[in-house]
Amino acid sequence: MPAPSRLMFRIDFNKLRFLVCDDNPHMRRILRTLLHSFGTREVHEAEEGATALEMYSHYVPDIVITDWSMPIFDGLELTQMIRQPGSSGNPYVPIIMLTGHSEKRRVTIARDAGVTEFLAKPISAKALYQRILSVVANPRPFIKTKTYFGPDRRRNTTAKYIGPERRNGGDVEILQQPSLLDKARSSS
Amino acid sequence: MKRSQPPVLDIQSFADHHIITQPNPLRAAVRQIDPRDADDPVARAEQALAGLSGEFQSWMETECERLAAAHETMKLQGVTAATRNELFRAAHDIKGDAATFGFPTAAAAAESLCRIIEHAPDLAAVPSGLIAHHINAIQAIIREKAGVDTTGMAGELSRKLRGVADEYLTAVNRDRPEHLDAILAPSIVPGR
């Protein structure tokens, strides 16, 4: 008797529109090469945050991939500008922060700015594919509080969180996903 | 993806927060495939990346020139926000790119330099040789890559630089616990 076949899924990259923001032309070239190889046709590129924000409004990308450290208007500020709940653009767009920063506190700062996924350089095709697969296939709900608007930051199973940003009212919702930090640690 | 009407949002309101869920707008980009489908987009991308590898050496040389130029500007104009930021960004780019381009030991030396720039309380007071040694090491690693196999020596050089830099940073930050914690915290990138 044949074994039951396992369902497999793949992303149709040719249906996705990307906006890439990185001030380094070599890294933009790498990203463009990887995304086109995955099958993407539309990759728009910006070399700093302000241009990226304009392109974001104009092209309405499905996914934003941004560096953090850039002159004048960086990737963190870009994320904060996109994550404005009342904005005319799409504040729910998945944002993948691709950065040379590799410290735990940076992951926390990026998460609190509303980043969807964090990918520490050096980049690999596999790690980038996995981040894109994650945001396409498993989008997280958004949370809006007085101080935060962005993807749900809860990723673990503890219901005993007593930190300053503990939510009040309603049951605790749990997302069975590894944290951004855990994912960053196993990115290669 | 085809752009149509804004998605219908499901909003649950609680005492101090809202949970907003929308139908997955990218669902149409996920398709089921036959398990026998041999197409591997990751392997295809790795192959394309390998096709670019002939350019990596010259890219790294360009990055090194930018780093050296930023250091020269800082020496001429002194430590200002602009000169500090440009030196940091040049080092930070090498830290992020070099391993992808086949120079992991240059990335390690660049990371050590980034830590000095980020955590030294007064960049102007950093011993002049410490920054210069890092830049010279990065340049040497890139330059010698095409010659003999220098991985062992380059790795040793990077480790020694990191040791000296960490010793300096630990000493000058002994009264700045937030910096000391960051200096002593392990990297989230495996192997660093």
C-alpha cells in the first residue's frame, strides 16, 4: 500500500511584488539576484528610506525588505512610517529587516518598531526564502495599543507574562511560532 | 498580486488593545505542488549567487576603499557625527557583506571595528592604532585572498584584534553597564 503523500506548498514568486531598500549597491544586487532566481518579476529598489517610502506608496509592494543602517532615513524609521494605522498606504505589509546588526537588543528594537521578520546578515538563499515563506503562508494578526501597532509580538506559550506591556482584557492568545530572536539565531 | 479593494478587517477590541486580523492577502501566491516536483528555488538562487562570485573580490575592494576613505576623512576633520557615522556604516557594510562574498574573517574584523565605534565612550580617545590596525587587517585579508590560502592566519588576526578591542571596551565601559552588557552579550549570528 503506498504511503500517503505529504502536501507540499510553494510560493508563486511571480505573483509577488517586492520593494528592496539598502544603501549598499552590492547588497541590492545580491537581493535582486536571489529574488529573480526565486521567480519574482517585480523588484523595486531604493537606496534610502525616504525614496523607499515614496516607492512604497507608488508601487504598493506585497513585501518590503529593508536594511537597518542607512544615511538620513534608516530602515527602522521606514518601518515606523509604514506602520501608521491611519495611513493611506498598506500599514499591514510584511517587512523583513535584513541587517548586519547581530545583537539581541537590536532584534527587540526592530520587533517593537513593527518589523515582521528579522534576518541577520550574512544572507543566504535559504534563510531569505524561509522568511518570505513565513510572511506569505503564516501572516500574524496585528495588535494596536496606545504605544504599538504591528504584527503580534507574542510567540511563546507562557500565559504568565507580567511585563509593562501586558495586555488586559480577553484571553491570552498564543502563537505557536519561534521568536524573531530564535529565528535570527538559526538564520544560516 | 492583483490589487483590488482594501481587505475586510476583523477587529476584536479589548480593554487596552485591538487584535486586527485580515484575510491573508498573499494567499494566492501559495500553491500546492506535487511532491515529485523537482524544482528547487533555493538551489536555483544559490546557483545564481555563485554566478556572481567572480565579482565579489572587486566588490570587497570597493568596500575597503570606502572604509579607508572614511577613516582618512575622520583623521582630517576629526570625530564628528558625520565622520563617525560614515566610518560606522562602511565597517558595518563589510561586517554584513563580507561573509556572503567569501571573506568571513574580514567580516569578523569589521564587526570588531563596529563595536569600537559603537561602544567607545569617546571615539577621539581610542588609541589611534586600534582603528588603523582593524582597517589594515581588513584590507590585507581582502588583498591576499587571491593569493595563498590565508584563512588560518586571517582568522587568527581577526581573533587577536577582537581580543584587544574587547579588552579596551570592557575597561572604558566599566561604569556604563548598558554598554558592558552589550559588549559581553553573545552574537545572535552562529559562529560569531
